[in-house]
Amino acid sequence: MQRENFCTFAGYLTHLIMVSNIINPKNMKTIPTFIVCFLLILTCSCHTPDVSSSNGGVKKQIKTATASDRSPFSQGIEANGFLFLSGTLGTDPMTGTLAGNDVASQLTQIVKNLSDILAEGGCTINDVVKATVFLTDMNNYATMNEAYLTLFHAPYPARTCVEVSALPREGALIEVEVIAACPHR
């Protein structure tokens, strides 16, 4: 019997035993009946649903051809119809240099990089539901927001923007991480 069917059966049995004992308390002659009911409820309530992906694991790594294998993190992880992308800088993957020394050009490159990773996972930038923006200077917020409006489209993803003291690359002014919902996967 599959676990889900067992839990459904156990729930019905527990309910039947408990209801019959409420209607006629004389039926509850021993403590073991109560213990059996308790254990059945406990067994089913502790069941963790299987969230495995089709490849047998709970998560699948997503990466582009230009991804570094030296980093101790993934560009993206697919899990349960969502893609979770790591923070991305405005580095051109072909040259290895920052796209510019301003927030707008770095953000434009970031969205290109994110789009490439999303494409590897079968999604687009339009599937992004949450974005987290890290700025090294909150005085760049208005500039970032103007560029952001041209790169993302309504309905805009939920967004958090915070100032950080530094980013992992000298000259980087902005980093963005996103979560995308990909129900078509």
C-alpha cells in the first residue's frame, strides 16, 4: 500500500475509532486503543511529501557553457518548478570584464547574464517573480530603477534592494539575484 493511501486509511480508521468512543465511551476499554490512534496520527503527520525532481534528486543544477567550475556555488538551481539564481554581476562572460563603470550598463549586462542562465533552465526574464538587488551605494537607486524599468516588464517581480559595503569584484556597483517560476517545465 502506498504511503499516501496508508495515511488516508489510517486517518479514516483513527477518526472512526475516536468518533465511536465519543458516542459510546464504554468502547474505550483500554489505553492501547488510544495509543494506537495516537501512533497512527503521528505516523501520518510526520510524512514528508516526495518533492523529487524527475532525475531522482530534489534539485538540479543549471549553468551556462561559460560558467566557472571553480566556484563553490551553482549559477542556478531548479527545484519544484522554480529556478533560484545566484547573485550575478555585470561581467561580460566572453571578456571577463565589467560591462562599464556605471550602474545602468552593469545592470544591462546582469540581465543578459541572468537571461542566459534562465534560458538554460527553460525560462525567460518574464518568469522572474522575485529579484534582490545589491547596490554598493544607495545614491545609485534612482539610476538603477530607471534601467530596471527598461529591462523588466509589468507585472514587475517582487523586489528587495539593499546597500552593501562591497561586492565580490572590484569596480562592481550592483549585483542581482532572482527567483523564477517556471510552471511550463
